[in-house]
Amino acid sequence: MRRRPIRIALILLLFPPILAAIGGWLAGPAFLHPIRRELSPDLIREADASFAVTGATREDFEVLAPDGALLRGWKVRPKNPNGSWVLLFHGVADNRVGVVGLSEFLLRAGYSVVMMDARAHGASGGPIATYGWIERNDTRSIEDALESSEHPRHLFALGESMGAGIVLQSAAVEPRIEAVVAEAPFANLREASYDYAGLRKYPWLGKTLFAPGTWTLLYRDEKLAGFPVADVSPVKAVAARAFPVLLICDEKDDALPCRHAEMIYAAARGPKQLWIVPGAFHTAALGFQPEEFRRRVLAFFASAASNSGAAPN
């Protein structure tokens, strides 16, 4: 009879890790193939209405990635351009329209913007999303195409969530990006998986009881996609190249909590700032602190331009 309670205890102890491992294995393909938010006519009209308010004009911008994937987006010019450009990077399962709100104050300030659908998102091609591993090469191709047609005076970048992680990794290998603003970035894929395995509330669960779910998810993705999961790391990126970075952490972010931005901040070798936005949820800093958000970002880009030798007009 004594063995019965022991068996029950073992089952209760082992069931969550086993279930987590199965869940991680099954979720692997979905991680590489996020939900695609289509670029609908309604979304395009929404974006055009925003551009009209600032007097900006857009044009289609198509870029061929090194692996042959066709990346689609827009180049948007303000009414009174200052000669500098900002690359905008959206989050996972979104598209270029997701960063329209960020484009508004940049366009008002005279910055031209590039808004691309990330690979495997929106209207862009590409079989899988790799969260920066392949996308950093996409960024280089986008910059080549932009430079050949526009000759930017300065080139900056701003990204949210997945886009923040991508732009940090892009800046590590592309010196033409002079400065980066990253809101709610992930530190690396393993650290991000802890939050998702912990149900976005208890990352310690993802590191302990549900850890097998993170192991099987990342292991299967690495085998399916053929890229080293450990090297998809904004933390490593900011340590590899000393570029100016403004990290924005949303205080109540339960998708990618502040520890991610803090880890990146600690590793960054270049000029760095960390802004923790009180009360803000995931990628909602602009909505919670609109004036302060605009002030900080514009001051950051102006300072970066000045330090590179010439400030914007």
C-alpha cells in the first residue's frame, strides 16, 4: 500500500515536464511559421490616412533577399525631408501597418521611413521566420537598395518586439545603421522561450518544471530550420559591435519582461540608454507616454547624427 502514494507522487511530478516536452515538440513548426497578417485593402487605407495627415507620400519598395525571397514594403517620404531615414521593424505575426503609429512622429520630424514586411510576414516571401538569423541579411539587402536610390544622410532603425531583436542583430553586422531604438526586445531565443513556457506569467516555470518544453521546442526548430538557436541573440549582437542603442522596457510587459532589455543593456558596448515605461504593456510605450516617447527617440537620433559628424537639418 505504501507504493501507491509514491507512484501517484511520481506521476504528478513527472506529468507536467512530459506534457511540456510534448507541447514544445508540437509547437516547434508554428514558431517558425507565425500567423501571417495579410496586408488587406482596409489596412492600406488606414496607413494612407495616417500618411495624409502628415503630408507624407509612400511608394512600393521591393527588395530581393540573398536567398531569393521577395521582401515587400514601402518607402515613405515626409513633406519636408531632412535627408535621414529610419528603418521600422514590426513584431511577430504582424505586418508593416503595425508600425504606422511609430512612423507618424518621425515623418512630422522630417525623417523618411522604410516599412517592410519581415520575411514570412505580410506580403513578403520566405519560407520561415528565424527571428534575426536570416533577417539580418535581409536588412543588409534593404539598405543596399535604399542607398542606391536615396543616398541617406543618416540611417537609423527602430523596432518592436521581434522587430527589436531583428534590428539589434542587424546593426551588429551592418555598420551603416548608426543607432537603434529597440522596444521590448528579446535577449535571446532561449530566454524568450522561458517566458512562453511559463505562460507569460511565471518564467521560473519555464526554467524549471516546464523546461523540457523549451528544450524540445528549440531543439526541433534548430533541426527544422538549420540555424544555431544559441546564436539568435541580441545580447551577443550588442556585444559584437559598439553602436548607440536606446532600449525601451514596458514595465508591465508579460510577453518579454524587462529582464530581457536589462540583459541587453548590461552587454551593450556602445553608448546606451534604458527607459522603463511605468504602467506600459507589451510594445505600448508610445500609447502610455506619447510625448516622452517622441522626445526621447528624436533626441536620441539627433544626438547620434551629431556624434557621427553632422546633425540633421
